Amino acid sequence: MRAKGDSNHNRYPLADHPEGLTAASGRALAGIDLDAAISGQLSGADLQISGETLTAQARIARSSGYPQLAENLERAAELSAVPNEELLKMYGMLRPERSSHAELSELADRLEGEFNAPVTAAFVREAAAVYQARKLLRRG
């Protein structure tokens, strides 16, 4: 769901204030209902949350005193622009002993440059440093 910048989208839960909310496909939240599902009008993208809505949820979490949740939602918002196939490859790279420090650094650079995902890139750089300290990087 996509949230426009109006004041309704600073109140939780967003679904109680659906004006301007859209799915990743652009379909209005009001048009996503049981009738649309039964009639086959919905696509997979109609059921996916948008980066804008995740960002709105992050703002609400941060203003409510939940900074870790806000950061998780910010990363999710950034990653909503990454194709699923790419995302699965990235997750695989982050498993212990699957990547070298250089490969994780390249991944962070790519996230930042290609996908405009600086919060996620910082997370990957932090993971690379922790993996290095704990000897969890790929050997050889």
C-alpha cells in the first residue's frame, strides 16, 4: 500500500485512514476487497505493500518510540524496489560463510547506488564487520 504525505498517514493503523493509500500496483486500498478477489480483478502486486506505506509506518513507529521497528520498516521500504529474484540472492549472500568481506561491501555499494537503499546498505556493512570479527565470512 502506498501512503501519500497527508496527515491521515501519520495515524495508526493506516488502514483506518485509507484515503490515498495504494498497493504496489497503484490500486487504491478501497478497491482491494473480497468482491475484487472473487471476480479475479486482483493481481499479486495489488496485494503487496508499497515502499511509501512502509515509510509511513516507519514514521509512526519512530514517533511512537519504537526506533528499531522504524529502522526495520525503513529497510523494508527500500527493499520494496528490489526485484524478488535479486532480493533472494542478496539474502543468500548474507548467510554466514556464504560471502567474502569484499562481496558484502560490493553488495552494500550496489544497494546504495543502484537501489537507493542507504539504510539497508549500512546494515549490510555492519553485518560484514560483525561477520569478519566472528570469523563468519567465506574462506578461500
